[in-house]
Amino acid sequence: MDFITAIGLIAATLTTGSALPQTIKVIKTKKTNDLSLLMYSMVVAGALLWITYGLLIENIVLIAANSVALFFNLTILSFKLRYK
């Protein structure tokens, strides 16, 4: 693995992993009052577009990181819609 790929993987891990604490908290508490529906909708849409872009340019880092991010943020968004 080259240096540039390593930087991309570290950055992807950090930014993708940043959604994990919020996801865990939402699952445990089912409280989403203070979370923005618009923000999570935009993050989900953005992750879908990043995955599409990653597939088009065949970049596994973009595909993997944004797939995990999509999972976390879709989980939060679904709880937001379910527990208004």
C-alpha cells in the first residue's frame, strides 16, 4: 500500500467512524428530537452520490467508506423518521 492510499484509508476511517457514536446513542435512547432531518437526509444523499462516483471511477476506498457511512446515517435517519 502506498502512502497516498494509506492517507485516504485513515481519513475515510476517521470520517466514517465519526457517525458511530451518534448511531449507538440513537439506537440506545431512541431520542432524535435534536437531530436535523434535513442534515441527515443530505448526508444520506451525499453518501449515495459518493458511492456512485466511487463505482464509476472504481475506487474501493470511496465505495467502502461511504457504504459504511450510508449504513450509519440511514440508521439514524430511519430512527429520526420513526421516533419523531
